[in-house]
Amino acid sequence: MRTTRALLTTSSALTALLLLAGCAGADTPAADAAHNDADVMFATMMIPHHEQAIEMSDLVLAAGEVDPEVAMLAQQIKDAQGPEIETLRGWLEDWGADPSSDLMHDMDHGDGMMSESDMDELEAAGQDEISRLYLEQMIVHHEGAIDMAQTELEEGRFPAALEMAEAIVDAQTEEIATMRELLDPLASYGLGGLTVEEAIDRLEKTPLDGRSADLIASVRPGEVLFTSADGQERSVPLGEDFYLSFAPYVDQTHECYFHSLTTCVGELRNTEMAVTLTDAGGAVIVDEVLTSNDNGFIGLWLPRGTEGTLTVEYDGMSVVADVSTGADDPTCLTDLRLS
């Protein structure tokens, strides 16, 4: 069970730390020559900061079935910060500053530390929300650690502490980028703040001459697979509906099974067509005049598990095709020849 920590004011804590550092210097002149007050402050403040990060990570790891990437990150943070705590305690002992002093636990850190209510919220979070909450809190926590480490780099003197501070800045900056990407996986593709459904609509409707050559986005029955220019792939799950994109044609088409939002191009671009879709029971799902996008495709969001008939009419011609929206069905129809 977590323990509630009493808080001192920052000014009182700083004063006490400086006194503690002064006493250490008086007792150990050799150590005093190698470190200064900023080093003592860094070590003293970073220990409980790391301890809380481990506590937060433990809550996520104990939560059961959370996002595997979030669980991996939580374990990574634990593995990195646990040994650093032991190193920091060793320095304080060498400097004559008692690493078990309540001072470390009674400080009002500010620097990214979660409040007791924050920790309670994380502990009470269910599996559906704990990953998101952990990432949001840990970003703030890491930002605080980076600020503390940068202060050490500016004001500290102990070589090993400076080396650790630099490592903290580098590692936690990278982890923040990872956490932001986990919170918003579409941001790195210029689609930040959009749901995956909104991202599909935007990419589908982007004019051909405005499309990025650095991204491939393939719609699967249950996910969209994004592939960046460097070959890195990310799968983003779809919601409740199935996305079906089709490109009727007269003379020219191409083979397709999973629709590419970024590379597929049909013959009839920016063209009005009458589209009707009825399910197996005869209920009308779609009955509209729709205009194909600049890539020649029309996209429909349909209920999953639907079997029905798609009819497209254009310029006195028509085509009828069976469609289905199951887990193994195509998301791209390009065999709709109008006649």
C-alpha cells in the first residue's frame, strides 16, 4: 500500500539540503572537493522522483491486460531507474548525507511529482483507461526529471552525477516522444488529434497532387497499417464499423484487396454516381448520389457482419456486386466494371 507523504515547503527543503551538504563537506573534505551543493540537491531530489516513477510503473504492470507497448515502457522505466536509485544513495552516503533521511520523502518537489490524488486516480483506473492515464502522468513526471537533470548539468560539479543527468535527459526525452506517439499514434503521420476513422476520411479525400510519398496507409478489416518512409510499421485498430472503398470503372482498373489510402487510383475521378446498398434482408443501407474522390474511390462505413448487394449507376451504365464486411473480407473493390 502506498504511504502518504507529508510535504514541506520548497524553501524549507532547500535550506535543509544546503545545511546537509555543508555538514557533509565539513566531515569529508575529500568528497567536498569532488562535489557541490547542486550535486547533493540533484541526488536527494532524484531518489524519491525515481521511486514514484517505479511506483507508477508497478501499478500499470499489475493492472492485467494493458497495452503491451505501455507495459514494455513501464518495465523499461523500472529497469533504468531502479539501479540509478542505488547509485544516488551511494553518492549521498559517500558525501555524508544520510540517504535514508526523511528529508528526501518530505520535500515538496514540484518537479513533475504526482500528488496523492493523482496516484489514487492511477491506482483506481480500470484496464481501459490506465494506459492513457499512466502515459499522461509519466510525460509530466519525465519533464520534471529532465528539468532537474538540466539544473544539475548547469550547476553541478560531480562528474558521475553530470553523466547521469545527461543520460536522464537523453533517455527520458526519447521516452516522452514514445509516450506521445502511444497517446496519439497518428501524430507522426501529420494526422495528430484525429481518430483513425477521421484519418481514413482525410487521407481518402486528399487530392492526388497533395499526397505524401513518405506514407503508405493500408485499410484492413480491423485495422489500418501505416508504413512510414523508413519502413517502420504501426497498426492502429478500427472501431465498430467496417470501411469499404470501391472504384467503378469503364476501361481501366487494377487488382486490389486491402485498400491503400495513399496509392490506389481508380479511373473515374471526381465523378458523380448513384450508389445503392441493400443488406441480405432487403433493407436499404445506402441510397445516395455520391462523388468519387480525386483517387477515383468512394468509401463507405458499414456495419460489420453485413452481407448485401452494391449497385452503382453512371452515365447510363451500371454494375451490381455482392459485398460482405466480415473479418476476412476485402476493403477494396476494383472489379466493378460499368456496362
